[in-house]
Amino acid sequence: MTQKIAIIGLGSMGFGMAKSILAAGHHAYGFDVNSEAVGRFVALGGQTGQVSEMAPAMDCVMVVVLNATQTETVLFGDGTNAGAGTAWAQHLRPGTTIISCATVPPDFARTMAAKAADLGLHYLDAPISGGSIKAEAGRLSVLASGAEVAFKKAKPALDAVAEHVFALGSEVGAGSAMKSINQILCGVHIAAMAEAMTFGMTQGVSPAQTLEVISKCAGTSWMFENRGAHVVAGDYKPHSSVNIWLKDLGIALDIAGKAKFSAPLTAVALQQFVAASGSGYGLEDDAAVAKIYARNAGLKLPGEG
């Protein structure tokens, strides 16, 4: 079933998702504060316009912004992050489904769902995983929770962007809780990759050798192989930036604190990302956390003079 789908946020994830929605044959409408990103999307066949004019016609709205603050702003605030002037929720017709994809605390997701329900809107708590390459290929994993009607209305959009859609129940917040579980593992694995590769260098083992061998051993992980390849190539063009982990691991630790749960590995990994950000690497690929280990050990990573 062809739908009219708005994608709010055309960053590294949102742009790929918007392309996948276009490729699936839907009418896709893109919005972002970055006019260049909007222009690139329109050049591919997408559409854009004023929120007050476009929103009432939408079947669903995918919110692919950075964090909770931006999510609330584009939906219920002044809408400046939507790049089109006004908040979306007040213009959507009752029965429209909001698919919220940012990594946010579960309590925040529940608050947004309640505000949406007050306006007669459906809300799907649907954080995403897989990175920009899978976003563009329509092969993301979506960790979703919400009412059955929200899932039903969102299905065409989700089918366009996802290889796996995990339905985690009718209670909004469950999707965001699962995303924090995923982010704990991802953040710890990236930091562990950086530690292992640079430790190997102190023993005369190059990052390329470590990647080749460990990728075929029990110590490997998807993050090790993916981000390790960035270190070997000396390529820190951001697919997911260092600064993302200050937010995502911070959310996980906040949730853990409320649950009176100790998460020491998460805390240590977060400190390494904080150090990387404070050293000026915040906007580089998150594999740049390896630069902190290398600097502290007096090592030169591939690509460094």
C-alpha cells in the first residue's frame, strides 16, 4: 500500500531511510534544518514544503532527529528543528501515526505518546539500529513498541526501511528500553575494540593483523569488525560520531541509576568517549575513541604522520 510519509531529519540515518522509502514507491516528504540535505533529497525525487500544508495529508511521520529535545521540539514545540516553521503534531489529522526513531529514555517516550494521544494521534516508540549503510539499503532493525493500530498503520513505512521489525509489545517505552540494551553493548564493544587494537600495537601487532585474526576468532563482534576496519583504514569520516555515545550511554546510565543497577562497564566506556570528545574528536567517527588509547600510549595509528 502506497503511503504519504514525512521524514523529519535528513541526517546520516534519516537521509538513507528517506531514500529507502522513495525506492519502495511511497510518496516521501523530507524536512531538515539543513537546506542542502533537503535539496539533495528533492533532487532524488522526494518532496518538501510547509508543515501546515503538508502535515494534514500524511499517513505517517517518521522522526529521525538526534535526541529527546529535538523530538519534542519538532512534534510539540516551535518546530524550528523541522526546518519548516511550526510543530507537526498540531497539524496532523487524527489517526496519523508518529514513528519516533531517536534514542531516548523510556519515560520520555511514554510522555510523548500521551501527548500524541491527546491529539488523537498514534505513537510508535521505534528506535533504529544498523547504521547509515543499512539505512540506505532498507535493512535496519527497528525496536518497536506501541498499540496494535500504530503498528498496522506504520507497517508500509517500516517495511520500506527495515530488514527486521521487532514488535516488543503494546507498552510504549519497551522499544527505547531495548535500544539502551543495544547501545550498552555497542558502546562497550567499540571501546573494547579500540583498547584491544592499541594494546596489540604495544606488542608489535598491527591493527590490520588484529582485525584479520580476531575477526575469525571468538573475541570478535560486529562492532569490532566494522569499527576496526575504520581504524585500519585511518578513516574517521563519521557514520556514527563519538558524541552520539555521550548521549546514548548517558541515557543508559540514567536508566540504570533509576533502577539502582550498577553498570560499571558502561560507565568506563562512556568516560573514554568523553575523553575523545574533549580531545576534539567528537564529530569524528566513533572509532576515533582509539585515538585516546593511542595518545596515552604514545602510539601512532594508521594514517597518522
